[in-house]
Amino acid sequence: MFEPFRHWYEHRHEYAREWKSRTSGKVVGCFCTYEPEEILYAAELLPLRVYGSHQPSSVTEPHVFGMYCPWTRDVLAQGLLGKYTYLNGITISQSCLHFRQCFTSWQKHVPCEFSYYLPMPHGIQSPHGRKFFTEELKKFKQALEKWVGREITTGELHEGIEVMNENRRLLTQLYELRKAEDPPLTGQEALWVVASAQMTDKRDHNQALKELLPKLVDRKLDREPGVRLMLIGSENDDVEFMEMTETLGATFVVDENCVGTRYFWGEVDSERFEDPLEAIAARYLERPACPAKDWPELSRWPHIERLARDWRVQGAVLMQQKFCDPHELDMFTVKKRLEEMGIRTLFLEFDVTTPVGQFRTRVEAFLEMLRSEDLFAEELL
Amino acid sequence: MITAGIDGGARAIKVLILRDGKQLARSSALTGFDQQATVTQALESALQQAGVAREELQHITATGIGRKAISFADSEVTEMSADAKATVSLFPQARTVIDVGAEEGRAIRCEPDGRVKDFAVNEKCAAGAGTFVETMARTLEIKLEEAGALSLKAEKVIPMNAQCAVFAESEVVSLIHSGTAKEEIIRAVHEAMADRISAMARRVGIEREVALVGGVGRDAGFIKALAGKLGMELFVPMEPEFAGALGAALIAAERARAS
């Protein structure tokens, strides 16, 4: 049932190459989820997120510091190792320091036809943010027009918005199903779906989602859901970790990270603004924020709180990419507030590879803690 | 009711047999490559000591990093739950337990009935585990058992800034070359280790009273250093390395009663 999504996840590069030969189109690698993909679709380009591989590599050592987060180093390594040679362009929507340097290193060492640094404001809570970002989106659109050699029309922008919005709607419907007492899909399966949304043409992905959703209505997993977990953190495409945790008597029912809900939550509302670029700007400024941009208020908290409450979460795994300071600074408050809601947390620090054996014991102990009322009465461990 | 707890540790396998909550026997063996054989041997030895036949064991619970390899166990439990259970049975007033074994250090906060409230584990850095003292003892050409008594003789504390067990060894070698007394060097090692472990315990939150279990609980020098860092006396059982096995045996008894 999840085979197409899993296949895309596992064979992302083959998909991109096949797409190019099928459409004769151009592919743009995106380094951050603040990338306005709507405009790329409007220009008939294919935006794909650049992912890491979870394989240790030393090729980034001459280019970025060892204390840059494992995710950014892993991403840069993919470029240096020649895994993304099919990209015609690359772009970053101003992200954290580690990602910015990873992007500029890629620009320098893995040249391609087009590269663009989009100054997405860090001050997303500033009243001037939308005006600033709208102007930057105009410049971005002009740069794309120059590259593809034609004008991008307002109609095309609306089409791009609709492709993206449809994907967001369908992914939201998928997540709604996970609210059920006995969710019809595991967290690992949900991860294949959301991660592959950023590895494929959204029109292919939307089609596959439309075929998947009706099949899930009556699906019953051949396992008990166990403890309902939420995953909170920066980036996660670690299917191995999801699988390990879910075989221990738990199900991830929802997440707050930039592969999952922070990526697809909230649509572009074209009705609100006459200028579609301003509507796009507003969506990205108002989506659940990345901690790198989320100040002075912790505006992502209401999103976390709502997900934890509505998906009836019993425990939260705080997934910390080693050396990711913006996330680590937020973790204290997030942990404290979740615990005030009666939701216990497990903090785990991730590197390029996952120490499955060590994490297993810690996850098991966490689950024992959550089930402690039954711990000594039942042999469920 | 007779039950057994088996703790498959990184360095040693510990077996403990209980009858109605009272210890009948315990044995330990070094963890070899063939874990199953070592575990069987340790269990047989404990059964013999106890004068109990294997069939009389109503429930066996396994814990420790090697618990998955103990195929004949009836159930398993993590080290955190086993430690917490054992600690409150030994010291009913304890609410925090610090377990320092050969290759892992952990701190657990628990309820009065032994349920785990929160925990933290150090498994990334050898400077917070028993192997660290062992390596340093080798460098100092002393027996591991002598480290504690020697450390207590030190008259001053030398700071040791090493973050890594391997580089700490270089630091120890430098101290040897500069003519520093052995007791002061081993004290520095204990202090550095206590720094690591107390930082981890503070992350979990320290609730009085605090117990220390695990093999390193035999090292008087480490006990003194850790008590100093935490600013309180520690409860240490007579045989701290058997705490995990005891907790597992107690949990085995509860599970046998429930089934």
C-alpha cells in the first residue's frame, strides 16, 4: 500500500533522473523548507529537497566545521560525492548558519547552471516581514524568469499555489487518520509519505495520495498501537529509528519537525491578497516556525500543544540533531511545557548514523516508564 | 516463590536468586564471546549454591545490555527499571539512583514504589564509566581493587581537564613524568569521573536520598569524589554490582504473582 512512497524514498535519485528524461524539465535542489516551491512550479521547474544519506563520510571536513550539525554535513557530502549531479539549479531560503555555509560550499564546489540565495527574513514575527519577503520573492521570480528565458504569469503562480496546497491538504488528511484510537498507519509509513513529498513531483505525489487515502479508511494494522508517541525536532528522515521504536510497543501518531508538519502545515490563502507573491510570503511567515527564526515569542508552541492534545499523545521523543543550537535552546521550554501537560519526554541526540542498540534501551526504558502502571503486572516487555 | 534475575552486563554477567524476597544465592562470570554459555554457567552455579533445581524457578527476568541474548528468560526489563526497583527495596528512602558500570553510567529518579520517573544515560564517553578507572589503573601499574584505597590517601586534588578517556591517559602520563604521586593521580581520575556522572545526575534532577550501584560502587575513591560533588552522603549496597540482577529478580517475582 505504501510501496510507491517507500520506493520514491529509497530510489529518490532514480526518480529525479527518470522525471528529467520523461519531461525534459529542469530540477532545482532546495536546501530548506522555507523555499517557496510555488514559484518554482510556476516556472515549470521541479523543486526537490536535498537530503542526506545517513552514511558517515569525511568529505566535508575541508569545507565546514566538524561542529556543524550532522544533517547539514550529510547534505553537503551528497553534493561533494556527486549524488546530485542531475540538479540544474540550487537554492536556499535563508536558513540557519550551518545550512547557509553548507549551501555556499556546495555553490563553490559543485557548480551548476543556477544558484540563488533567497533572503527569507529571520524576523518572521516583525510587522515588516511580509513586505520585505514579498519584495524578495519578486526578485527571486525575476531571477528565475531570466534563467528559464520567459515570463512567469500570474495564472502560473496560482497553478503553482494549487499544486502545493493540494499536497498540503492531502497530507493533512493523512495525518487526520492518525488521530484514531487505532491508527491505520505507522509512523514509519507516514514518514515514507511525507519525506517522499519532497523527493518527487507534487503532481505524482498527489495522485498517489489520492489513491492511498480511500484504502486507509478500513485498514487495520496487525498490531496493537501501544503507546502514542509524538516526534519533535529539526529534521527526521530516519526510518530505521522509527521502525525500531514502533516494534517496541508504540506508534508515532504525529510529529513536529521540518519533514512532517512544519513542512506542510497551512496553505497559501490567495483570497487574502491580490498579489499571489504576497500570499505566498504570508504563508511561509505564518507556518509553524523553525526555531532558527522563532523569536522573541515561541510561536511554534501553540502548534506543538495542539498536535499533542488533538492526537492524544502520551509521550514525546525530543530528537536533537547534535550541535543544532536553535533547537537545543527551545528544547528546555518545550520539555517543560509538555510535562506541564502531563506528557513525558525522552531527549535523544542524533548523529549521521543512529546507535540503534543504545537508543533501543533508552526507548524501552521510556516506554516502561509510560506504562509503569502495568509494568509489574503484565509481561508486555 | 523462587525467582531469578540475570543482568547481562558489558563486562560481567550477574545472577541472583530470590525466595520470597530473600536472597538465596548469587554468582557472576565475565561476559565472554559466547554469552549464552556464560549465562548458563553462572545460573547453574547460583542454583547449586542455593540448592535449588532449575525447574523450581518460577520466573526468570533478564536485564542489562546483553538481555536480548538470554533466550531462556521468561521476560526482560531495562536496566533503568531494574536499578530503580532494587534500590528502593534496599534503601526505601532513596529517590535517585546512580549506576556506574563498566561501559555505561546512568542516573534514574524513581517513585517510592520503584517506578522510574526520569533517567539519563551516558554511553558516549568512556570518562564516565568503569572502564576509565580500569585503563588509568593499568597506566599507573596498580590493581583496580587498590585504586579506591590509594585515592583516599591523596592529600590534594589535581584538576584533570580531559574530556576523553584516551587523552586523559596522555594527561596521566604527563603527570607521571612530572613526578606526581600515584594517589594524587588516581584521585584526579576519580574526581574527573565524578564530574561527568554528577553532571548527568543533575540533568535528571537529584532527589534525596541518593544511592550508588554498579561495579564502580566498590571503589571507595569514586564514592568519596561523587559524594563531594553532590554535597551529600551516598547509600551504597554491600554488593553494588548485583543491583541490576536483584531488581530483575524482584520484578520476576511480581510478574510471577501477576500471571
